[in-house]
Amino acid sequence: MAAPPVTLCPSAQPDWQDARVFAVVGGTPDRPETAYLDQAEPVTPELLALASPVAPAEVFRIAAPCAQGACQHFDNAGHSCRLAQKTVGLMPIAFEKLPRCAIRADCRWWQQEGVSACRRCPQVVTVNFTPTRSMRQAADPDVISATPVGPDALQPAA
Amino acid sequence: MNQPSPACKPAHIANTDVEAMARQGVARALAARQAMMEMTPEEAAAVGGGLTLALAKPIIYGGLFTKLDVMNLGGLSSPIGF
């Protein structure tokens, strides 16, 4: 019997259990763009070696089962992912059309925020050395609400 | 800075193209690290020693349950706050 579907975090790290690569982030430092794979691939040492000498999560988008209440971004009261909420509330739309995505059906962000999350997902870099202010705000678990930061949202944070 | 108009559709690649795409990703990531390390003369004058390195920390966009040595952050001991 097949295992029941598991809700996936689309911004996981490679050492999480059952992690799989579903996209690769190209583009430029100022404008990262994600290319989505036909099929998510299990994380292997050979695959991660392709990211050397940087961190795998600087190059790959990795999905793994959502840790729910064990994650600092999870709202236990609302049983929802605040990172997904803030991604939609703070980040600009990156693409009008949705990418074909191998994990969409099981993705926490999709299940919770729908197309609004998918339109913003391609600009996400899990380990990001040049975040915009809005990315920095969204990634900060101490920032609870998604208050837009204005037209300079794409400026790299100081 | 004005927000750029959203592009039409994100890229979609065959799994056989991962290696080539990863090379582009590594180039972008290295450029991003370099960009974060570069400071204006005013910024450089205002700080010294290890503080420059302390400023050069990435964000972690997601949960953080990972040992930092696994993350290969180029000698950075901890990401900012996340």
C-alpha cells in the first residue's frame, strides 16, 4: 500500500529526512530565478556535490516533510506556515504563469496560499547572501505579520 | 527602485540538465557572496576587522534544524538570526 501523502516544505535543507531536490536557482544575485525539474530527485552526495563550493541550499531548492510545530515558522494556533503567509504578503510577484512543479500537490505553501505562493516561489533562495529587505523580513521568524515594506522591497538589505 | 514587471513563466528543465543548471547556480551564488562582501568606502571606514565578516551573513529562508557545518557557509559561523 502506498504511503499517505506528506505535506512538504519547499525551502528545506539537504540534511532533512526524505529531502529531495525539485529545482535549481539560476539568474543573478539581484534577480534569482528558479528552474523547476521534471521530477524531484532524492538528495544524494553526488547531487549535492554539484553545488560545491557553496552550500547546497544556495543552489538547489529542496523539499522535505513539513516539520509543523517543530519549525520556528509554524503557527501552532492557526496550524499554518507563517513563512508562506509572509512570502505572499511581502514578496512581489515574480511570474504571472505558474511553473510546472514536481512537488506542488504536496507543497505546504501551495496548499495554504495557492497560486499566490507559486507566483512568488521562483525568487526564493533558501540560503541567500543578497536578500531584499522583504526577503529578510519574511525569513525572520520574529516578524509575525506580513506588512509590506514599500517600493524598495527589491533592494538588497543593508 | 521600481519593481520589475513579472516575467512570463519560470523555467522548466529536464532532470538531465541539472548539472548544467547547477553550474549557473553556483556562479550566481558565488557572485552573491562576493556582492555581500563588497562594501562602500563609507561602510568600510565605519567598520574594521571581523565586523566585515560579521555583516556578511546570509538569511535562511525556511526552518533551521541543520548543523551549520553541513551548510558550507564559507567559514561563517552563523546566519543572521534565523
